[in-house]
Amino acid sequence: MRSLPIFHIDAFTAKSFGGNPAGVVPIADSLTESEMQKIANELNLSETAFLLQSDDDTADYKIRYFTPTEEVDFCGHATIAAAWLMGTKYDWINKSDTICFSSNIGVIPVKWSLKAGILESVSMTQVSPRVESISLDTKTISELVGINIEDIDDRFPIKKSNTGIWHLLIPVKTRAAIDNAIPNKVRLGNMNKEHGIATTHLFTFEGADEFDLYTRDFCPAIGIDEDPVTGSANGALAGYLYVEHFLEANKTHTLTISQGQTMNRPGTVYVTVKPHGQSPIIEVAGAASITIEGKLF
């Protein structure tokens, strides 16, 4: 009987039982795609990351991501979790300044942030943001995500944004409206599939005394009702804000984004937006905590 190390890691939090939990299988070369899918389903976390030998000379590992129902091209919190594991348990912070993962969206570089020699956070560079319009009216969208049409903040356009996978971004006036949202999961999932969207991401600037943005993320199209703290969607949100000129051009911005309160798994995502020619560089950072370590048989 084969046995493999397996980890349950809470990402975007420095404490266990908060943030967004991810499974990580750091030695996955012996697994078939079917076995990876079964393991992700068994763990029943929003995503599980599998690390394999990379055939790309610019990457240290190949990374694949599976929800309980399907493989996805990119997952932010599972990348943070995998990098944190390799940096600490597998001592990569003493081997190199960075670790690079090859993925379905390209190479994802991750760098360490140390304090007194202790890993404090990891920061991944996402792909350049793309923003597109979507042909859905506000009434339909409000019904799908379960908020009043008056709660949608019309100062910001409803658009799709991508820094690895597509997210539908919904501006909302208040944190309370986001917290009280009750999405129609079946209809929302069908709409997302129709438009090639992985998640629907609600955001508000209300509460800026505590953080810059407050968000909530629904993803029934990929087998997850709600994601606690979402690295890919918050990176895409920062890219959207820059591309749509809500952040001052030619200036570096650092955003603190809070998510997960409605699921009793609060977490914090730090996104840095750096000007770079026609497209900004999006860096998404956070801490993590190894909560469970075991063997998979």
C-alpha cells in the first residue's frame, strides 16, 4: 500500500481555523489524475494542490489544483498554502529567495517575507489582469447573488476580471448587504458556467477604517458554495480597479482586503499593484498555518 504525506493548511491567516483551508500533497508524482480528483473530493476542501516534478526549467515544481468536483487552472489560497509548506516544513526559505510553480496559467513565482529569520508571509505574482464586460442586467445579477438591486454600487461597473481565472465582480454599497446576500446557487452556477466564470465576487469599500476592501465569494459553478478567503478573486479585483482607473495610474498601491467573516473564517489578503507598461503587476500575499499533517493511504 502506498502512503503519501498530506497537509491541511489554512491560508491568509496566521492562526489555525481561520482563513481559507487548502489541502496540499507535496509529493504527487505517483498519482493519476483520477486519484488526485478522488483525494480532493475526500478532503472536501475548496481546493487541494498537488506538487509534481516540473518539466519547465524556470519552475521548481508543477502545481495542479482540484476542487471536490473538477480541476481548475489556478487557485490563489492553495498556492499560498503550498508555498508556505515548502518554505517551512521543507526548508525552502534556506535554499532560495523564491519558489516557482508551473501551472496551467504559466509560471507562478512566490517570494518569502521574513522577520528575524521567521517566515511572516508569502507573496505570489499573478498573471497580468484582463477585464471584460458582461451582458447581464443589474436586476438579474441582484437576483442571482441575493441582494436588493438598490444595494449595488453603480459608481463601479459590473465586469469580469482575470489574473489567472475569470471572476465576476459585483460592487456593493455596504458590508451589511454583502453579509446578508443569499445567492441562488443553482442559477448562479449555471450563469457562471455559461460565461466561463469561476466565481462571483462581491466587494465594498465600506469599512475603510479597518481595511481597504471587504469581499465575499460564491463559486457553485466549480463545486464550492462559498469560498472563505479568495486569493485569485482579490487579485483580479485589484487588477480591475487599476485597469478601470479607480486606482491612480503610475503609482504603486497596497490594498488590505478582508474576507471570510460570514463563514467564521476571517482572513486577510494583501495585494500590491505595481505599474508596469500597459499592464500592472499584481502580487497577492498572506500568511498561512499548517493545521493538520498526516499520511494518505
